[in-house]
Amino acid sequence: MSTNRKWIPVRKSHLHYYDDIPLYYRTPSGNITLYKPAGMTFTDESLSRKYSIDEYFIHPENRLQSIESAQRGFNSELLKKLSGPDISELKNSLVDLVEETLSAPRAGGLTRIPQTVNQMVTGFSERPNILKNFAKISFNDYTTALHSANVMALTIGFCYYTSLSENETRKLGLAALLHDIGKTEVPSHLLKASRRLSDEEFEKIKQHPAFGFEILKLYREEEIREAALGAIEHHEKLDGSGYPEGKQQISFIGRVLAIIDCYEAITNDDRPYRTALSPLNALELIKKDVDKGQLDREIFRGFAYSLTNFKKSS
Ligand SMILES: [Fe+2]
Ligand SMILES: [Fe+2]
């Protein structure tokens, strides 16, 4: 797995995750200098005095260790937030975690993500009422990380209301969270473009399922490798009109994600060049693709049923 050789910027709000890692900062003259060695915590008085620093960095050699360290911190925060009253906090943490992870998926950054999803599935099974809120919260800043978190929440809701086993829910939840991981290798100006893309540009975006497949297959962990199927198939259609392969035989994970991914994208306000639809209008639009034989009817019914139940319990 390759490692990016550049200094890695760290958000100020995340500094406390990096107690075990040396941190660096940029001096006024532009040099990058050691800020604290590994093992020094941010409660140390010597550190709190250096209040005017704007940019912190991690050495490229510590990249993987830093992602693991941040994920440990995020996972333990998620556990606390799962039992707390504030769902938006929980979702913020998850989005932060996914953003951090997206920074280096080929370098091994996904290793702890199954643990995150397991925690969420267990937490959601114990408290189904938090599920509906989790799926409902909208953010202004629409990113792949947020979209992925939303698709995961909707997928876990679908599994819950269609009575899939906890094991099945974990697999689908993880595949949902990682389905667009290949977008990390598509130029971000194309993902953010607020204009209609040229055919050539759209072809580049259409490579993300295959990139995602490659990335997830790099992992030793069985559950991450299994999520690769969802990544490569989530834009396939049952009539062969999808991409990248134009397959007609699509796995259950691929068929579920095709519907939920589409629903999430069209109900969200902040996608470039799109106008958000209401849940009902979105379902009507997706039903047209079901009627054309592109999407799975049974899964569509189950998903619509799960959304109705989110509503009823709110
Ligand atoms: Fe996608
Ligand atoms: Fe997606």
C-alpha cells in the first residue's frame, strides 16, 4: 500500500486524538517544526500556552498510525454519543471519521471502520428511535462522507424494518458506508462541479465503482473485502443499462445500494446541479426505474416500508 509523502494537516478540533503521535506546526517563518513528541497529551500546560498556532501537521511516516489513533478516538466517542440525546453530534462524529478515513484508503485507513459500523448497528438495534433521526438530519455542506453516512443510516433502517439479521445488517451497513470510497480517486473539482459535466468528465466519475472495488480488495479483513461488491455494483441496473460493466446479474448488496444511493442523492438539497425532491416525490421517481425493470421491486417495497416506519415513529 502506498503512502502519501506530504505533511498531513490536522484539524484543531481533532488534536486530542493524537496523544500517541508526534505533532508539528508551521512557524511564522514557514518552517515545519516539532510541536509535541509522541506520548505528550494536550492537557499539558506547556502545550496550552502555544495558543496562536494555526496549522498543525503529522509527519507522512505517521499517517497510518494517526488514522488508527483518530479512529480509536472517534469510535469511543461514537459509543458515548450513541447513548446520548444529541443525534446531530453522533452524525458529526461519524462524518468526521469517514472524512479522516477517506484521506488514505489505499494506505490502510479503513481497518477500524467495521468496528465503527458494528457499534452503530448494535446501538441502533437497542434504540431504534435514534435511527430515524440519524437518517433525517441534513447538513449544509454536502460531501461524499456525509452522503456515505446518510446511505449507511438509511440502509441500516431498511435492514431493521425488513427484519434482516444483525449479521446481514452489519455487512450491508459497512458496504453502504464504503460504497463511494472510489470517489477519493476522482478529481474533486469534478465531484464538486456546479455545471453540467462533459461526456469525458462524466466517464471519469463513472470510474469510481471500479476504484472502490480495487481499494477495498487491498484489505486483509474479510468484512472490508466483502464490501467491495457493493462498491462495484451500486450503479449497475437490472436491465444492463448501468455502469461500469452493464451487468444484469447483481448481488443483493448491489441492488439495495442502487436504490438507497439514488434516494439519498435526490432527496438531498446540496448536490451540485440538482434540486432536492421530497421523500414521496423521490420514491415516485425511483418507482419509474423499478417499472422500467432497472431496480429491484421487492427491495424498493421494503425500502419504502422502512421509510414509512421512520416517519411513524417520529
Ligand atoms: Fe456512487
Ligand atoms: Fe453514492
